[in-house]
Amino acid sequence: MGADSAEHADRKGPEGMKDDKKKVSRSFALMALLGALLVVAGLVGLVYTGVATLTTMFLFGWLLLAGGVVGLLQAIQSRKSNYFWLAVIVAAINMAAGFVILRRPEASAEALTMFAALLFLTGGVFRLAGAVVVRGAHLGLTLVQGAFGILLGLLILSNWPSSSLYVIGAFFSLALLFDGLSLIAVGMGARRILGLVRDDEVPVTPAGAGVGVAETPRAAEKLPSEDQERSNN
């Protein structure tokens, strides 16, 4: 009886491993498929940067509006807390910003482009100043990053506000492209690793499972014979 159950567990083990392997492989395949869709969306966005900019602004506006509504509901639920009015003010600001972005996406894109240019410019200046003062191990790389940030900020500001038609969309499309490539790399690499696992590998049976039950009667049969040999000697 114990031997039959052990053999049934051994037969069931590889099948369970195969099912788990298929499920994991399917999950990584879906991840790679999602990455491919993001790559396609990023490439389309890089071609049609104007449409990508407007799409990004509408998405950003709806996210702000939805976040403001959720924050207001949470503030109403916890109205007895000390931060009730602060939560209400933050929610109102988010809702107002989302409403303005949805009503004036072009003007909002211009404002965000200006903010991004100033961010690149100030970040590059501080990075250069910090690299010159600290003089760390990566001095050359830090100087290149700072100079690139300043150059990018100046290029955006020199063509502003016409640059607002493509800057936000280009950044958003590049983010989609690189995220999609990373998902494809992770999904394909994981599926390749799973492919190296053999399907006929049998899981190790725990010590004492089924063996002791099968060998116990034999051990019990050997004991009387050993006692008899000792008595005869």
C-alpha cells in the first residue's frame, strides 16, 4: 500500500512540474508580448510626436482629476483627523490642475515643456558644479551628464514654445520604448532559462517517505534470524 502511494506520488510529481513550468512560461510570454506592444506604441509615438504629446497631456489630466477625486473621498472619510483640511486642499489642487490640463492641453504642454527645460538646465549646472567640487571617481562621466543636461535644456528653451509640440510626446514615447525593451528582455531571458530545465526531472523524494513503510516488514523478518544465530553460537 505504501509502495503504491509512493509510486503514485512519483508519477504525479513530474506532471505537476510540467504544469508549473508551462504556467510560468506563459506568464513570461505575456510579459514579452506586453513589452512588444509598448515598443510599438513608443515607435508610433516617436513618429507622431504631436499626437503623442496631446495623448500624454490628456492622460496626465485624467490622472490628476481621478487622483483629486479619490483624495477628496479619502479626506471626507477621515474628516476627524488633524490633516483634514490639508488633504482637501491637495485634492482640490489636483482636481483643478487636471481640469485645466483637459481644457487647455496645448498651453499645459507649453508650461510642462518650460518646466522640463529649466529642470534639465538647473540639474546640469548643479551636476557640473558638484563634479568640479567633489572630483570623484566618475568625474568624466558626471561632467558629460551635466553638459548634456545643460545642452538639452538650452535646445528646448531656444525653440520654445514650438518645442512643446514634440518634447513631451518624445519623452513619453522614449519611456514606453525602453520599458518595452526591458520587458521583452526579461520575458525572453526567463523563458530561455526555463527551456534549459529538463521536463523529465523527478523531484527528490523526502527521506523516509514510502521507503520505511516498504522495508519495515523485511527488517522485522530479519530480526528473529539474527537472534537465532546468536543463540546457536
